Amino acid sequence: MPAAPDTHLLLRAFADELARCGMREACTSPGSRSSPLVLALVREQRLRCFSHIDERCAGFFAVGAAKLSGRPVAVTCTSGTAAANLAPAVIEAFQARIPLVVLTADRPSELREVGAGQTIDQLELYGSAAKWFFEVGTHDATPARMRWMRSLACRSFWTALEGRPGPVHLNFALREPLLAPAELGPDPQPGRRGGRPWALRLAPGEDAAAAGRALAVVARDAHRPVVVAGRAEPGLVAVAAACERLGWPLLADPLSGARRGGAAIAHYDALLRDGDFAAQRRPDLVVRCGDLPTSKPLRAWLDELGEDVAQLSFDPHGAWQDPGASLEVVLAADAGRTLSAAAAETPVADPEWLAAWRAPDDAAAAAIASVLATGDRLSEPLVARALTAELASEATLFVASSMPIRDIESFTAVRGDGPRVLSNRGANGIDGTISSAFGAAAVASGPVVLLIGDVALAHDIGGLLAARRLGLALVIVVLDNDGGGIFEFLPIAGARDIFEEHVATPHGLDFSHAATLYGCAYADVDDVSGLRGALADALAGDATTIIRVASDRGANVALHRELQAAVAAALGA
Ligand SMILES: Cc1ncc(C[n+]2csc(CCOP(=O)(O)OP(=O)(O)O)c2C)c(N)n1
Ligand SMILES: [Mg+2]
């Protein structure tokens, strides 16, 4: 449980960031639960704090101040009906498009719905009148949480201000004791140098030149820039071309559509698992486009670079994909257009820097190919690699969550004319995959191939009905390891008493019967030539086809380890 000083350290950082972003006014009202919020705001020298007895007055006062200045104003109150008294001002601010940052104090979860005093349901209290609601929770003041809190303050400020301005609502669970110690002590994570906000959001909108200038400010002194490209629809093909011109290594998830061209680095997942490689390739600028890729080593590497490495993200939709709270600049602009504009003016990076990625990536590709080439038998990584290598550029490869999407990320080679790769990665569910792939097939101009695991196939088996009822054709390649193979990689695999029945969930289904039931063609294949033949037949016909590749979960883990060892050996060589 966080001690009281932790809450105050976190709130001090929160107020510090509001001021760094440009906030100058705040309104308070009296109460006990909200006293940590009041303390933090009042002790922040750059904020003028206006005290009000009635929360309704505080809220409307804030509306007036923000209306005139155009700057977000904070307003805080204690828990219970106090928060409800802010509702009229929040509604007015929403309707009139006035930026407010509403900070309500609340009881922590153990004191909710148990008869504790002055406690009501404050979650989404203002309904659709709040542009954004966030339940803050209680936290220890670790450096990571301090960064997160700083980033959260910036996000609330920029969200209130951006696009259609309006009120944002943050609900703070605060535990007793609520009084701050006389001396709070040093900050576990001070703010950025020069008084800059932790995260600065710039919204040049459609103005690629303005976005390019913002990028140039960050990129000016960069000698070792990298670009990270993740899922984006439509794809980030233009980013690949710009990186090639700039000589900037491009760590591109196939879902970005940018794993192409001379700058694309395909095997970053395997490369960054190698501690020496990761340390030696420390960049001095990271440019992020699209969603964050799935790769855990890549995410960890980005999180651990520290604040000396500027990280900029193109985020036109306000998605704030930043679990490590490491972004320093968030650009509401199109990545492809901005980088293309910047590529025309920015000097090319030292070719040694791209070579320091290119050569190991090629070595990793060769090491993986040599492991997978032993024997003709199919494996899960080999199927992923074969599909992305062989499908034509007009094809769409829809990829299910779990190991299929990870294997596509890990083992797809760089290819200039690869298929479009799609996946439901908004919530990473294994549900509805067949239906979404049929949806893509309904509007695609070329063939659609779905790569899916057996559990995901069983989950959406009813989706197969679209083949018959809607007359649609899909080629389904199912990797059948009779259960959730992904869980074999996790510590839970050691809990043998529950693992098989409750986690791996083998089902023993024979999918040929599903093919019969739903009127699909069916093929069982176990080698590369069999897969090629079945794919060619399926693509030539107009029926939905299920192509099953049997796999073994244990052997799959062993193969992934062998592949990683081969890459590590290639790097050491
Ligand atoms: C709707 C939903 N339920 C549960 C999960 C948790 N989950 C993640 S992966 C997975 C197993 C998927 O198994 P399978 O499709 O056979 O792929 P494999 O792990 O074998 O590659 C489950 C149940 C999820 N992501 N989505
Ligand atoms: Mg499976």
C-alpha cells in the first residue's frame, strides 16, 4: 500500500506537469479527501489558485477563466455530491468547447459501496459531457509510476485543449493519511530539463510542412535515429520510402505495411533479445508510427532507453500508445507525409548506422532460414514465413491473435511487394477472427488468406457460415496444436495441475467435420510442397477452404528456442 508521501510526490509531479504544459489557473473548494489535490495545486508556484466555497461556483469560475485565456483551467473538489455540483459547469464547458481539467477526489476502492461516508459512484460521473474520463487509482511513487503520472498530466492537458476543446475528468482514489509530511523529499523522477513538459503534443494537422519542422527540431542533432512502425490502416508504405532515403533503420511490424525497402529491419524481435546487441544499438532518437508492435523485447527496449533519448510519435488519432510513458513529443500528423517532406530536407544519416542494423538483420534471416530448412516438415514459424514470402502483393493476409501474429512479426522477411497484412489488434482478442477475415474478403479486390490457431478457429466456428450464406471465399490456414500454444511459453505452463484443462484447453476437434458442415473444401498438409499445392488449389477455386497444419505445442516452444539460439550464434560469429 502506498504511504502518504507517495501520493503527495505523485500529485506534486502532476501539478508540475500541468504548469509545464502551460496551465496558469486552478480552482479549489474545501474538503478533506481532496486535500492532497489542493495541496499539490496550491504549492505549485506557477498556478494561481482561486478558492471557492461552492463547487458550482468553482466550476463556472473555471469556465470563465478558460474561456478568456483559451488555456485549460484545473478545478478540484472533494468526493460525493461535491463532485456532482461540478456537473453544470462541466456540461457548459462541453457544450461551449472550453478546456477544463476536472480533478475529483474519491475514496479508494476498498471504501466504495460499503457505507463509507461521502462516497458515491464517481466513475464517468459527467457522462458524455466529459471528453475523457480516467480513474487514476493508487500508486507507489516508483520512478516508472512517476513518469506515468507526469505523462498522464500532460495527456489530460492536451486532450482538454485539442481538436474540439472540452472538459476532461480524472478521478483520484486517495487513501488516508491525507496530510502531506512537512518535507516531501527529492522527486523519484524529476521532470524534463529546461522546464519542458513530459509529453508535448503538437497538432499541425494537415500541414505536413509544420509537422516536418516539429520533427526537424527533434531530429536536428540525431546521429542514431530509428523509426518504429506498427499497425496502421492504410499502411505506412511512404514511411519505408522515406527511411530508405534518410538511411534511418526502420523496425517495421508487417502490420505497418512498411516492412519493405532497404531500411527495413525485420528481425528486431530476435535481435533485441540479445542484450549486447540491444545495448550497442542505443539510438539517440526514436520516431514511432502507428501502433506499438507486439514484440516484447522491442517494447522493453523502448521503455528502458531513458529520457536522454527523445521519443516522438505520430499519433493523428490521439491514441497515446505509450505504456512506458517515454514519449516526449506526440505529433498529431500523418507519418508518411511528414517523413517524406522531412526526407527531402534532412541530411542522410551516416551509412554505418544503418549497416549496424542491416548486416545483423541479414545474418538473423540466414540463421532462421537455415534452421527452418532442415527437413521439409512444416512448423508454425515456417508456415508464417512461407505465407508472407509466397502470397502475391494483391493478396491480403489476415492474421489471428496469439502465436500466429507473433510468428508473422518474428519471421516475415523484408519484401518489396508482400501481401497486405491485417489483424484485429485493437484488443488482441481471439474472437471473431473468421468473421473479420470474411468481412475483409467481401471488400478485397484480391484473395484473402487467414492464418489462425485452432482455439481461435473453434471460438468463431459459426463465422464459417458466411461462406455459404454470403457466398464468400476465404482460404483458412489453421495451425492446429490442439490448444493455446502461446501459453506454453509462459510461467503458467509450470502449473501442471490446471494447465492442460484450464489454460491450454485442448479440444481434440477434427476440423474436417466443420468443413463438411459449412460446405468448405478441406486439406491436411504436413510439408512445404503440400502447403504450396493446397494454397494454389484453394486460390484457383472459388470455395472457402480450410488447410490444416498439425503442430505440437512442446515442439513449437523448442523450435522457437532453437531459432533464437541460432540468431544469437549468428550475432556472436
Ligand atoms: C476473446 C478472447 N478470449 C481469450 C483470450 C486469451 N487468449 C489469448 S491466446 C489464447 C489461445 C489461442 O489459441 P490458438 O488460437 O490455438 O493459438 P495458439 O496459442 O495455439 O497459437 C487465448 C485463449 C483472448 N485473447 N481473447
Ligand atoms: Mg493452438
